Amino acid sequence: MQLEGKTALVTGGTKGIGLGIAVAMLDQGMKVMITGRKKSTVTEVVKKLSRKYKDNILGHAGNVTELKDQKAAVSMLKKEWKKLDVLIANAGVGHFHSIEDLTSKQWNEVIDVNLTGVFNSCKASIASLKKTKGYIITIASLAGTNFFARGTAYNASKFGLVGFTQAMMMDLRPYDIKCSTIMPGSVSTYFNDHKPSKKKDAWKIQPEDIGQMVLDLLKMPARTLPSKVEVRPFRPPSSYK
């Protein structure tokens, strides 16, 4: 895929991994719409990015758990740029508690955002991606294959997301739509109320690293599809003697 002039929709694109991916694509001359739940946050980030990227950045406030919001985002993007080439389904949340302490509300939120939200984003985008022979990349996690204590909701959502993406790949490749899932380990983001620190998080994957990985996937030869990509910090603290 030649990236300059291509268009992309990035859910959860106002910070963290989503923002890192958006900036990486913008630097390649792509046109990018970012989405987020809070209109004020979306507006603020778009305003900041537009200083450098001008009219190549758009924003849309909406919730991935609502199919109508995802359809509205795609409609807005196409009204401005006529086509959609890439969907990055990134929006996600996490609640980490023992099954005894995990509430129904927390369970529902994690499943609704991390799994149903991706379904909604994909459903809203597929018709447009058929026309461009586009690409869907979902952002899962190593938690999609490695289970851990207090991870019932998060593990369920990410195990499900990995399976969902792989099955979707089989459904959509007859239309020349590529589907991949990226499964990061520890990333320096604001996820789960973490406050990134350049010093303390130096060993972690950085959002721009995932951005580079997305670019690499988009630039793969048409004949080749890395359908599931695991990525982890090379030297976490536990690996040092």
C-alpha cells in the first residue's frame, strides 16, 4: 500500500497507542480521523495536531459501543475525504479484579468496549473498505493468549478479539480486505489510570513503536499477511539480573 493520500479511521485515537498510530500515519502523508468519547478531548487533540498536519486530521466524538456513532464517524470521514482505506480498531478499557470482586457493570463495560466496540467499528467500515480493498487492524493484547489472575474480563475480551479478527480475516479476504491483530505487552500509556514516565517506563514499548508496526503492516507486499503479531518489551525489569 502506498500510504501518502490514504485515509484512516483510528478509534480511541486521542492518546496512548491510538495517538501514536495516528501520528505515525500522518507523518507518512496519510489523512487520519481520530475518535474518542469526549468531544472536548477530541477537539483539543485535533487542534494540536492540525498545527502540523493541517487538513489531514479530523476528529469525531462518539462511543464505540454504539453502532450509530461508528457509522456517523465513517460517514463524516467519507464526506470529507471520499473514501476509507484503513480502520484501526484500538479503543479499549480494563478492569482488573478477582472474579469475586468484579462487578457486572465492570464486566459489561470491558466486553462492550473491547469486543462489541470493535465489531461495531468493523461493521460500520466494511462496505467502504470493500471499495478500496482496505485494511483492518485491531489492537488486542498479549492478554489475548496469556491468562492471569484478576484478568477474567480483560482476558475474555482480548481472547475474543483475537479470535474475532482471525475469523473476520477469513470472511473478508475474498474482497481483498486484509485483517491483522497486534497483541502488545506492556506499553507506556495512560491505560488503567497509569501515568507514563519517560524514566520509569523506558523499558516498555512506546506508542510510536506500535505506530511503526502499523506502517510496516500497511507496507507489506499484497501477497503477504501477518495476521497475528505479538510484540513485547525486549528487556522488562524481571529479565535483568
